[in-house]
Amino acid sequence: MIDKGALAASEATSVGQAFRGVDFFGPRLRHARRVKKLRLRDVADAVGCSESMMSKIECGKVMPSLKMLHRVAAALDTSIAALFNTEEEQDVVVYKAGERQSVMINDGKTDAGICLERLIPYTADRTLEGNIHVIGPGASNGGTIRHKGEEVGYVISGEINLTVADRRHVLAAGDSFFFRSDLEHSYHNSTDQPALVLWVNSPPTF
């Protein structure tokens, strides 16, 4: 049985610590829920948290971990990319250094957190997604997740522990990986230095 109180404490943190540049997230989440004609309780039950926690998320008071974001997106039949997207569809996109949209998410256990730098703007019909994951010292994605699709990545710098189907891989700069997304997976930076990972998903997930 899920301990909803423990889940709330471990998988969400205050907005001040959690993310930047995404003050639209709560209203967009509320809109997605209403489009699906779901109550807060319906989404909370599907995610495995309390109704009050979902209310705080929609009101912008707390931000869930990546693991919990996956649960929320699945409950609303959407993706994390769709919930955070702010850009219009374009056939050709070029980002200069420092221009990419970024989303900062804290797992509630460290001060560093994870920053996702968007390489590909999201649209409803896009089949590919790419991000640079800047994983702070001690930060993790929040726990094991699974979803449809495939993933490939390349470690630009630093080191991460990637666990797929209960098998842990220690990956350093220059290492790469590929796996089916329906296998349980998680990642964690156990070092005292940030790690940068080029991460590509199909279909869009993050």
C-alpha cells in the first residue's frame, strides 16, 4: 500500500527550490486535467499521492520529482514535454549557447537538482525529443520509472549511475547507452561534481 504522506515528502519540494522559468506549469496541469474531465482526487489516486498534494502542485506551491512528473503525465495521457512547452512549432530550430529553454527540477533531497536543457521544442506530432541533462552532485531522477519508447544517451562530462532492469551501470565521459523505455530505469549522480548527459527519447517523454 502506498504511503501518500511519505510519497509527498520524498517526491515533491517547494517551488523556490524546485524549478525556474515554468510558472505556467500549474495552470497548464489544471487545464489538462479539466480537459480530461478528471477531479483532483482522480489524478491523485492515479499518481499515488494525496489530493492536497495535487492541489499544491496545481497552485504552484510544490514541484514533483521527475519520477512523479511521469506519473502525472501518464494519468493525464500526455507527456512532461507537453506540460512544459512554451514554443511554437517550427520546421528548423537553431539555438545559440544560452538560448535553450531549461527546466530546473529538484528531487527534494539535494540542493543541486537536475536541469533539462531543451534541444528540440515539443509539438504534438513530433516523434523525437532531445535534452541535455545537467545532473547536480547527489541528484537523481527520483526513482525507477517505465514508459513506452526508446532512449539513447551520451555522457558529455562527469559520471552517473544508470540502472536499467535492476542492473547498475557506472557511466563516465565518453560512455553511451541505449535501452527500451518499458524497462524500469533510474539514474543518480553519486559524485560531488555535476554530470552532463545528452539524452534522446522517442517518442517525447521529458
